[in-house]
Amino acid sequence: MKATLEKINLNLDSSFSIKKYSHRKSITTPVWHFHPEFEIAYLPLKSKGKRHIGDHISYFDDGDLIFLGPDLPHFGFSERKEAEHFEVVVQMKEDFLGPLFLQKPEMLAIKRLFEKARLGLTFHGAIKEEIGSRLKNMLELPPFEKTIELLCVLNKMAQSEDYQILNVTSYALEVNSLDHDRIETIYQYVQKNFKNPISLEEIAIQTNMTVPAFCRFFKKLTKLTFTKFVNEFRIAYARRILAEEHKTIADVCFECGFNNFSHFNKTFKEITGESPSAYRKSIRELIY
């Protein structure tokens, strides 16, 4: 999917960027963007949100630690807007310590980590909070110690087995302002209206395109049909409701925009690999 290029500005005393972002109620809507840097993003416990990275959409409800490769388009991740919420984001080039940095024998595990990150990684279990704590502490370190700590963080992540590969599809990204504006319009419209039926005619009007032109445009950029994109959006929302609320599965089906219970069950299993009831059961077993 085409996206805007984000320019990462580095301090003169550092070869990588690490920042803490505090979220306020007035935070603006996230922008669909990409950058040539690798990115580690940590969101603390109790953070909730949606991972929308390339053609991958999933939901997290207890914080997150992700590692993304370069040029993977994504939106901001958290849906929290409380003043106390924050994110820590590290961004670095693959050769941030020199062109031969990852060729050193001591860096073999980190080199493999970088290769896996090109498909997107999310970490879970104890490693998530351990790395998150170290990233927060890094913010206060002087430049040299900060660099050493980043290497330790990368090595710790490289040694961990508590991760999931998101299998994000690679994209040939081009910066095109018209396409970017159209994708922004589509995303925002779906976000506001996914609980209701959205016809191709309706969404095509939003982008000032005919239906055939819109279908070609959307499939070319996202490698998805518009129907599948909307369904993935709805299932991500359904997973949130199943995890957080005590509504019946039938109620969840209709609340997230499906008008047929069997179709909801089938689509949920196609996207997540399990039925809504099995998903809710696994969540409860995890909590209790």
C-alpha cells in the first residue's frame, strides 16, 4: 500500500533515534506512513489497539512490543488516548553502526533478527515487559551507554523464542500524494462506518472513482479486495469485544457489521484460524 514517507531526524550525538510519545485526548488520527528505518515500538500494559501493518490487521489488548523492517507501511498502533499513556519508539538503519556491522560473527543472531523483522514481529510473555523497561531506561542514558544498551536489547530479542511473525506482505512503495489521500479517505471511512454495510458504489464515491476503477486501484495497492479489507477490520473489532465484554457471540456478530451469523463464524475462522467461541475460551483461560 502506498504511503507517505516519514523523515526520521537524528540527533548529532546518536546514530539512531529513541523517543517517548505521550498520548493526549486531543491526539490526531494516525497517518499511514513508512520509513527506511527498522522500528521497535513498545506500548505498556493495559494499552489496547490495532496492528495495521501492510496487509496485516490484528488486535492487541495488553500492551505490545513490535519490531518492523524498513519500508513497511503502518498506522500508529494504540487506541488509548488517556494522558498517562505513552509509547517508546526506536528507529535505526540496518547499518546504523557501519556497513559491516551485521557481518561480524558476534552479530549473527542480531542479523537473523533483522531479517525476520522484515515480515514484522510481535513479542509476548516476560520478554515484552523486560524490553519495555529497558527501553524506558534508555531514554535517560548518555549516548555511548544508550548505544550499548540498544545492542543488549537487540541481542535479548534475538535470543527470545516468545515472538510471532506477522507475515506482512512486502510492498513496492512509491510516494504519490493522490494515492495517499485516497487511502487515507478509505481507511477513515471504513473506520467510521464498518458496523454498517459499505457498498462498492458508496466507497467509490468517497474517492471520486468509478466502481471498476476503485476495485483495480484498491487491489493493486493493498493486494486485497475491498470486501476482505472490511471483513478483516470487522474481525479485529470482534476480537476486541469477545475479549473485553460479556456479550453473546451473536450480539458481537451483528455489532461488528455482519448480518449473517454463519458468515461471521466462517470469516472469523478464515482470518484467525479459530472459531469465535474457541477464541473467547482461549482468552479467558489466559486471563484466569
